[in-house]
Amino acid sequence: MYTIISIWALLKPQGEYKRRRRVCERLWDSYDNEMQQRIYNRLAEALQRGERVNPNPYFAIEDTALYLQQKPPAQTLSYAEYYARYHTTEPRDGWRMKFLPDQQKTIYVKPN
């Protein structure tokens, strides 16, 4: 279980951001343990890779949570890829056929 202490130690806020611990704690506590773990892991990985993390810990936490809550885009296959996989053009496994009139081609789409 990750606590505000662990996320605070990870983010190491500087300057004026050090004073935002209480508001960050309320935000952190609003997420369940699973989401806290996902937020912590994503931020830790970003920091390890040297990626920029918002220096304001509140926004670092909130932005990461919003990113993790976004629905991933639908999967797509071209007509040929779909046929190669399923050896049919009939819908299977949640895939549906979609015609793109502007491109004059058919693709298959599977929502996530």
C-alpha cells in the first residue's frame, strides 16, 4: 500500500510546493489502493526514464490519474489483416466492420 509519505518521498516537492502536502493528501486519499499503486508506479517509471514530471505534486498526481483513467483507443485492423487472422469477413470476437467513405476502404474495429 502506498501512502502520502511514499508518494511525497518519490516526488520530492521543492520550494512553494512543499506546502501543498495536505491538499495532496486529500487528493491521494480519494483514490483506491489499486489506483494509488498505478499512479505511483507510472510516476516512478517516468522519473526513472528521466521524463518530465510536473513539479507541483498535486498536478503530478492528478494528471497521472486522469491519464490512467482514459479509455484506450479502439483497436483496428485493415480488411486484409482481419481476413488473414480470421479467414472470413464475418464479425468475430467483438470486431465490427466499418467502411471509411473518405478513404474508400473497409476496416475492422474492436472497442476496448
